[in-house]
Amino acid sequence: MSTLRVVLDPMLAPGGRYTEALTRALIATAPPGSDVAGMVAASTEDEYERIAFRLPGLVELHKSVLALRELRAAWQRGVTGSARGMVHATDLLAPLRRHDRSRAPGTQTVVTIRDARPWTGAEALPSGDAAWQRAMGRRAERFADAVVVPSHAVAERLADALQLGDRIRVIAGASISDPLPVDAEARAERMGLPPRYIAVEDLADERIARVGDALPIIVLGMTASAGGETVGAGSDGPRRVDVSDPCDLAVALGRAAVFAAPDLRDGLGMGVLQALHLGVPVVHAASAEITELTAEAGVSASAEELPEAIRAVLDDPALRQRLSVQGRDRAKAFSWRDSAEKVWQLHADL
């Protein structure tokens, strides 16, 4: 039996749905004679139970004696302990060390670099986080057997920062929004959603906030602490709504008139893919990463023109309908099953 060990710590962090969705698909698509185990830093019993509940089919959960902070520091220094075998990491947290696959073909480590910003735009990230990612990127450059990236655009941006050669494999994610639940109206009322609004993942770009005179702006908060707080000055400013529950996310995003994407927060484009899947018109900045996801299914605009592009979509029902149809069609190009099968094939190739 060949076991793929997946590092699950990102699943316990805000925005960890990529790790959860991919691991669930890896379990479902495991080839004959293969199975999936998990690896996680020392955590609470509630967190272990959450993993077991959310990922039925894991054959084992390897629990480190180190808490996440200590594990990050240890793996950055190359102290990997008993981490052996076939390992897949959904970000740069991985037990990277020197090894020889020709002598131990079952020993391999694949990491995921979701975003090139630690190398190309580190000023947009917390300094400590960017420095850690760059340090782990250097370890991946030396020791990773392969590096998964979500898009060709990310791969191209990394080419000048890291010498990875032919070890890069582009494997996209997919939508993680559930269908609209039967209690959608009750959830919308509980979240205080207005009848019509613009949805956005964050307000890092102040230009989006300036469209607030056209429709209310709802910021989709991925953690329970997001609450219903107002973002910015005044009680009428953009409001952040907790969508940590996948059903709440489906309701809050699916009812939006437009989804605005001024940037990709982590390179994965999960919000964009979710909006396409739900048929919500997407207006986005003209970045290579987002355009690769939307193709012709979104409206692309320069940063300066983004507010006017949003207004144009809001004012044109026919355009919104066309974008909705094209978005649903485009979303069909992405599936977790396809992503998982490509990951299994990658490890088989190694």
C-alpha cells in the first residue's frame, strides 16, 4: 500500500478550504493500492475531531509533538524529525530535506506555492509572513521534488525568483461554494444582506469603496470574527459579513449583483471561481492571474477603470445575463476531481 501524506495545517487556518477540498478529492480518487493520511501540528482535540469529521477516509492522522509555530520554525531550519514517505503540502509548510529518490523512490516531497507576491510584491503582505515564505521557497528550490502552482501566470512570475526548472506543475483549484441551501432566505436575513449589493473579498483597493454610492458593498469575511462590522468611516460604509460557513458563503455570494475582484488575495482565485460557479457577474482587475481564470467570462479593466466597469455591468441587465451564463460555463473547466487526479499523476511520475 502506498500512502500519500498531506500536510493539513492550512485547513485549520482562515481560508483553509483549498486544503480541505483538495484532500477530500485526493481520498476519493486514490488509485488502487494507495490511500491518504494526514499530517498536522500539535492541535486541540476539537481540531483533530474537525479534521476527522471533514475528511472521512483518512487512514491515519500523524500528530506532531510541536505546535504550529514551533513546527514552522523547525521545518524552516530543516529539522523534519520522522516526516518521511510521500508528502504533499498545499502551501510551503513542508518537511523539506535532502533525499535521494533513486535510492528511496517512495520518499518525495511536493509543495504548493499559491502566490508569487512574497517575491514580486512583498509590501502587500505582513513582513514576517513574506520572509518565512521566501525562506521556505529557498528550501523548496533546493529540496522539493516538484512545486505545484495554481496558474501559468504564477509560474511565470516565479521563474525569475526561484530556480525550479521543470519541477513546476500547474494544477488549478476549483469552486468551493455549496449550492444555495434551502434556508437561503433565513440566512440572508440573519446576515443582514440588502436586496442588491456588490460583493468583494476585501477592500485593499480603495477604488472599490468609491462604488458604494451605486450599491451597498458587502465584504466577504472568511473568519467568524468578521461579524457584521462596518469597514471604513461612517455607518453606511462597506460592511464585512462572516461567511466562514460554506452555506453562508453560497448565499452571500450567490445573491450579489456583481462580484468585484481588484486582486487575488492568495493567487488561488477561489472567490473568482466561486462567483463564476454561481453565475455571479465578475468584474476584475486586468491581472494575468485573474484573466487566466475567467478567460472571456468576466469583465477586465485597469485599476483606474474598475469602478466604471462595475457601474457599467450594474446598469446593463443583458450584459449581466451574458456574464452569468458564460461564468457557469467557464467554471465547468475546473473541478476538484481533475485537480486531485493531476496530483496523483504528479506523484506517480516522480
